[in-house]
Amino acid sequence: MNKFRAIISLSKPNIILSVALTGLCGMVLAQGSLPDLKIIFFTLVSLIFSAGGSAIINNLIEEDKDKLMERLSKRVKYFNIVGSRNLTIIASFLITFSLGISFFKINIVNFSFTLLAILSYTVYYTLFLKRSSPFGTVLGGIPGALPVIIGFSAIEPNISILYLNGIIMFIFMMLWQPPHFWLLAQYQAEDYEKAGFPVMPLIYGKKFTNYLIMIYSLSLLPFSLFFWLNGTASNYFAIIAIGLASIFLYLIYSSFKNNDKYKIAFLFSIIYMLLIHISLISDIVF
């Protein structure tokens, strides 16, 4: 039981939840309603397995760094319980199974985007960007935003202007991830310094990081309102989007004055992102 719990934890279930939700949102945007349950099932299973496998690979690559971070002490403990050999086998199985479902049960475009998400997260971001640049999280947002396109491509394999809604949500996710991570880095800067990660507050200072957080966060609202402006979503979604953005911006501004509130703003950023997707899905489906 302890080993199973450790495997679940190392697969980062919180990230899996957001990946599944954003993937479902992409499917609903492509269909304009709730898609066939069979395609939902195969797409979500593929997304969940690829996200879990990629997260485990991330843990394998960053084992040396995680040991130096107090915030990740439980992760290190779970890593030792399972062992690197077992984790490598599990990650390989999850990713192979995910790609197999995508290729044989969905379509080749979906397979290509899924493979791109896996490689961009495990290789491009984890191995290179995160370790080399404080701006790594900007381009590192690509794998975090791709589940929207993966979900969209499961319904619409022919890339065309029809992808516009999916691309807008992809951009929303790309813009959401940097302030989300920078808020974390603001109150965990010492931990990242111990591990040797060149995060924004350590390289350019807290004040400059605050400017970036605010600029990126302000840009989220117009992209979420796009779905209201083009008729995809109703007035109810617009009200929710404006309300969530207002709360998020208030918490960010408050954190600039009180360092203890960075964590609150960080946690709300997760709620903000999840509720935008849930609200949009509900608005379209119901």
C-alpha cells in the first residue's frame, strides 16, 4: 500500500487532474457539445497515462535537485520507497500505453500532439529550460497547454481555422502558467536557490518578478472573454470569468504588499484555472 501511494504521489495527481480537465475542455470546444463518451474515455485515459508517466520521468531526472529542496521532502521519501528502476519501468509502461491508445484508438494528429507534449515536458523543459533560464517557464508552458489541443484534435483531426477556439485556450494556458509558477517561486525562492534553479526572483529580483506576474495575469481576462465575444459561451461565463480574474488580480496586488500572501495567490491561481475550464465546459454543454 505504501508503494502504491508513493507511485500515485510521484505521478503528480494534481497535474493529472488539470491535464484531464483541460483536455476535456478542448474536446468540448471542438464538438460544441459533449462528445461521444467513447472518444472522451480513450482521450482522457491517454492524457492521464501520458501525464503520469511524464511526471515520473520528471522525478527521475530531478532526483538530485529534489533532495536539496525542503518543499519536496515527501517526494524524495516516496522516490526511495519505489526505487529508480521500478519508476523507470512504470513510466515507460504508462507512456507506451498512452501513445498506443492515441495512435490506434484516436488519430495520428492526436498521437503527434501527445508525443510532442511528452517530449517537450521531459526533455525540452525538465532537462534544459528549467535548469538554464529564469524564462524557462514561459516556453515551458507549452507542454502544460498542449492538453487543450490534444483534446481538440481527438474530435477534429483536420487542422484548420476550426482550431481557433482551441488555440485561444492554448494561449490562455500559456499565459497562466508563468505567473502561477512565479508566485510559487516568490515564496519558495530559498528552496530553489538551494537546488540551483535560476528562478525569476533569484535572477531579476522580486520587484521585476511582480511586474511580470501582473502583466501576464492581466492578459488572462481578454483571452477568457474571447469565448463570450465570439458566441461560444454565454453572459454567465463572462460574469464568472470577470469575477475570477478580479479576485486573482486583487490577491496578486495584495501579495506585493505582504509577502505572506504569495502562497494564497498561488493557490487561487489553481482554482482560477480549474474554474475557468469547468465554467466553459458547463456553459457549452448545458
